[in-house]
Amino acid sequence: MAAIEKIRRRSGLLIAIIGIALLAFVLQDLFQSQGRNTGPSVAVVDGEKISIRDYEQLKEKNLENRKSSTNNNNLSSAETYSVYNNTLEEMIKENLMTKEYDAAGIGITSEELMDQMTGENPHEWIKQSFSDANGFDQQRVVQYLQNLSDLPAEYYNRWIDFEKALKQNRLETKFDNLVKASYFLPTALAKKYYENKNMKASADVVALRYTTIPDSTVTVTDADNRAFYEENKYRYETDERRDIEYVVFEIKPSLEDRQEALKFVQDMKPEFTAIENVVSFVNANSDKRYDSTWVGRKDVPEQVEKAVFDSGNGVGYVYGPYEDGDAFNLVRIVDMQNRPDSLKASHILIGYKGAYGSQDTITTKEQAEAKANELLAQLKAAKNNDELFAELAAEYNTDATKEKGGDLDWFLDGQMVPEFNTYVLNNPVGTLGVVETPFGYHVVKVTGKTEPQPKARLAYLTHEITSSTKTYQNIYAQANKFVTDNRTYDQFNKAIEEQGLTKRTMPRMNKSTYQIAGIDNPREIVRWAFDEKTKKGDVSEKIFELDNMLVVAALTGVVHEGYAPLEAIIDQAKYQILNKKKGEIAVEKMKACGNDVDRMIKELGAESTTVSDISIDSRVLGNFGVEADIVGTLLGMKEGQETGPIAGNSSAFIIKNVKFTAPAETTNYSDIVREKTSQFTNKVGGGAVYNALRNQAKIKDNRTDIF
């Protein structure tokens, strides 16, 4: 049970027969590779297509794995898109890295892969999956594999995926280790690193801060903007981007819809009061199914608490209608009892083959029952069974509580499976017994109960307040008129202002965007924005019908892959461009003062100071902030040399009286070698090689055509 659960949590995968799986994996790769260049593609990597067929197969498999690993069959739109997106990235990576593995002569033989699972030093994933409080048990791996043929067929396919992931991880590790081993730092270069790192410099500086120059006195021309862009456009390399503005027409229930919902509940009340089969009635007529959980005062809304617990009403009483959230409700008292809020028990679980969560055991149901009764007899025969219970739990228990002597601690009434919960509830503290549940046979000891409190079983008839077809049609008509009457961007803006609508913006969308403020699952809008037919300034002809809303969008910005255009970066670069102009002005003002530092201070507001402990790793210059270029200039000067005025990021500087303090003489550069080697290996381990390959690859991304 534990081994399967760990593998399932790790990757949603389980183990099947190793020998057949190895062959199946090879055949699977062969068949997939033959079809890889046929049909439509979700992406093209260096001329090689990733077919939609291959993508869809892997995507569906990954979706099932995500559902299995999270125990959730209803993934959110964001989770679903994450799987879609990650699947494509996984395929792009495999495409690029497989070529590198082949070029480097790296591979995984069947024998090596087998050794990763059953050898003396198995893969870490295998160790984690077959470990317990006593550590890794290789015999558990062998025993598990010997009984795989009796497991459900689905686990065979899951093992193939698990094996593929393990193989891929092993290839990545080999490749990374090969790249890491290629690093070598010659002594001469290590010496240079040592000197640069430990050489310290000091200097006198005269600085004129740009804050002394009012913004209003600086004129920035189009030529200034263009010059800055041409000099710095390499800093603004980007993938494809789009900017949109949009307006949302929310589909909200009307007053008439609310009245209809209330009338429905009111009309149901007489029948709900008289009906005998309450559960069937609720499941047939309510928007929420019947819940048999026992609830106390703190578990229900205040108005329900008063009607159920304070008014003296008994079983069969119906309260309501009342509004809670986006629904009208009726609530009927099905049963009332005094029950403890919390229960406490210890157990020894003996799982068997076929019981829930016990797939990796070979114990039969009969054997499990016999063992549970045997342990019960031992415990009843003991004078003090607490210590013995803990010992037997540690030896025989098949769930995580074995490490705590079987102690389940306190749990809420109703939290455990019904058979277990009922036994603990109905028996006094100290009782020992055997209970069968879907998990197996439990040797149970009741160890605690809180004082009984009033509890009720309640049946809720819930009717959600939803928008009617008429309401939807009215809102759609409003959105349709907006689209029909406003076909240009200017009309779009004017109509929003005149109608008092709220315009929202989404800048810098890329093809992977799956979140837009206030919109769930906006991929249809993203696909429209990236469609080749959609041009800047276009207003969507189509109304995007999304969950509880209609959306009309306008495309306001288009940035193609490469260097972002000037208009796309001008706002964020405005401060830098202004400071560049101020730098030119400051330099000229300082030059006009000649070498008269006192005049610079008195007339210009300059300041004179000394900076020290400047090294090649420094980016900050004294209290002037980040001035990497000025630091570089200073370190490149000779003692006694003077330079400036020169413009920096926030000030213009004159540098003089430079002095250097040489590092201590040494022939041992081992610390430098370790530092540089560590920096390199950390980058490799962090995916630097793949990132570099992906950046250099020619990738045509068609994901917006597919999802």
C-alpha cells in the first residue's frame, strides 16, 4: 500500500512487469518516432514537427496522472491549462535534448535501467517508494514485482510512464555530469580571478546628482528616444506579445430570476414537509445532494442554529425558505441525538488483497480476518494491553499509524468510514474489538470521547439563483449591440465612456497566458489576439462567451519575437532616457567649472567624498547606488590618474587620487577553483544548458491554434 501510494503521489504512475515494460517502452518510442513528422503540428523545433496526434496522446496521459496524483477528477481550468502547457514544454525539451544525448554518445541500456530498479544502488525514486520507518527494503521491491501480474491492468501502463520518467531523469543526470566534468580552471586564470576579487581600490570623487537638475528643464526629443533604443535594444529582447483592452458584460440573475427561485422553493415546501423518503426527494429536487453528516451548532448558519437547536422543533420540522449565498434553501430536521463532537481510538489495520489501498499485499481476506482475531485474543488476554497494543501495531499495522502505536488521535464524529465511526461511537472507552471496513480488518481500541452535545442530521433542499434564458438573451443583446455599433478602437473607447462601462487592460500577453484579471479560462481571447488576421486596433467581431460573462476585446499592442519596438519600451525606459539627458547636462556643467571643485559644490550643488573597498565584485559606489560602469572605470585607472566628468546612472562623476591595495601573495588558489567550479555546476544543475539550447533553437509555436 505504502509503495504504491508513494509512486502514485510522485508521478501518478504505478509499476507493472519489468521485462515486458522494457520492451514495450522501446516499441512505444519506435512507433511514436515514426509518426512524429506527419500531420498538423503543435510546434516545430529546428524543422522537426511535434505532431498534434503525439501531443494529444501525451496530454491525455498527463491529465490522468495529474488527476490521480491529486486525487481530484475535476481539475480547474488553470490546472488543466498547466498540464496542456507543460506537456508541450516536455515534448520540446525531449526533442532538443535527445539530439544532445545522441551527439554525446549517452544512452541507457536495458541492463542499466533494470539495475536502477533492482540493483545494489537503485534510483532515488525507487528508494523513496519502497521505504518505511526502517529505511529502504529491497526485498519489498522484489516481492512487489513478483505479484504484479495480479494487479489491475491500468498499473501496467502507469509503470511504462514511470519507467520512461526514470529513464529520462537518468539521461539528464548523465548529461549534466558530463558537462560538469568538462569544467577546468587553469592556474593562470585562477590567479587572475584571485587578484581581481581581492584587489581593493579607493578614490576621491566629485559627484553631481541628477536630482539637482529639475525634470522641467530637460527636453527629451524623438531623436533622444531613438538613440537610447538603438544603444540598448539588446536589453529588450522578447518573445511574441500582445496587449488588449476589454469590457465584460456579467451575466447576473435579475430580480425576476430571484423571485422565480424563491417561488420554486416556496412551492416545494409542503411536499418537502410531508414526504417520507427525504433522501430520495432531496437528491431528485435539490441542487446539492443529501449529506448525512451529524452537525452541531457551529456547523450551521445562525438562522438555522436558532430554528434547529433553540426553538424546540423536533424531527420533521422544516425551516425556510432562507437565502444563503447564491441560493434559497429549505432545511428539514431528519434526526436529533446527543453525540460527542470528537472520538479517539487506536487501531491495527490488517489489509488484504482487494481491499482499498492494499494492492501491494498478498494477504487474503481470510488470512487478514484470522490475524485480526488472533491479535484481539492476545490483547484481551493481557492484563495491561496498552503497551502490547503499541507493540503489535508497530509490527502488524499496514498504515502510517504503526509508527505511533496505532494511535489515530482525536477525530471528528463522522470523519472515519461509517463502520469504524459507528463502532467507536457506540462502545465505551476501553472497548476492544474487530471491525471490517473497505480498508481491511481493524483491531480497534476505543480510547476517548468528548461530552455528548446536541447534534442533528439535516436535509437541505437548495435551489441556486441562476440567470434565466431571458436574462441571458437581454445581456447578450446588450453586448451584441456594443459590438455591432463599435467596430473601431475609437468607437470602442467612446462607447465605454458613454455607457459607463469599466474598461480593463491586459498588457504583455504571450502565447502561454492563461490568466486574465476577472476572467476564468480566457484562452479563446488569447488565441484571437495572436491570430494572424487580428491587427492592432481591431475590435473583436465575436463576443467571447465565457463562464457567467460575455467579453468584447480590442487589440491595442503587437510585439513580434525579437527586439521589442521603441513604442513598446518607451514608457518603462522614460526614466533612464531622462537621466541620460541629465547626465549630458551635468557633465557640461561640471566642465564649465574647470577644475574648481569648490565652485562645483557652491554653484551646482555637487558633493565631494571618498569611496573605498571597491572591488571587481562591487556594483554599488559609496552612497550613490548602483554604478557598475563607474566602478569599472575606476578599477581600470592607474594610481594618480584623474578622469571625468563622466555620466553614470544617477550622477556625473570626477574620479581622482585612485589607490589600490594589492591582495596577499599566494600560490594556493583552491578556494577560487572551488568557487568557480561550484558556480558552473550550479548553473548546469539549474538547467542552464537546456535553456541555452532552447534560446538558440528555431521554434515555431502553434499552441494558440490548439489550446
